Amino acid sequence: MSKKTIMLVCSAGMSTSLLVTKMQKAAEEKGMDADIFAVSASEADQQIETKTVDVLLLGPQVRFMKAQFEKKLEPKGIPLAVIDMKDYGMMNGPKVLEQAESLMK
């Protein structure tokens, strides 16, 4: 299976870094080759332009930006979703990884 790139976007990129760590651990346990990283909403555009992203997940605190991200991602065919607030709050890495995987299928 090829390496998958999962980008998380939140307001500052701080709280999401803990979620990234938990998602990476879950991916390793599954034997999944994944590049999972978090950026702030202000850095997201540059990352979308310079990296090959397989899926983009928005933190619940920036879900209001979903429509503008859909416009940017649609021409590139990149799936997008908002991370479930409960999974985000509990930093449930395996569950958020599952969400990303289901979008990439």
C-alpha cells in the first residue's frame, strides 16, 4: 500500500499535534505507511499547493471554514471532513485515523 498523507487543520496547530501523535501510533499498529501532520488554518493553503495530500481533516474549531476548503480541494479531488468533536476532545487517534481511511477509499 502506498504512503498516505493525512493533513489536519486547526486554528493554531497546537492541540492537534497531540492527535497527530496518537494517529501515527494507530497507523503504525495497523502497519499503515502514513504521513500525518497538522497545520494552522493560515498555513493550510501553502501545504495544499506544495504537498500531495490524500485527505484533509478539519478540527472542530475551524469547521466554519469547511465551505472555503471544499472550493480549494474539489479541483484537486482531495476528500475533506470535519473531525468528530467527541473524538477530537478525547484525542481518539485510532477513530480519527479510521475516519481519514474511510474518506480515502
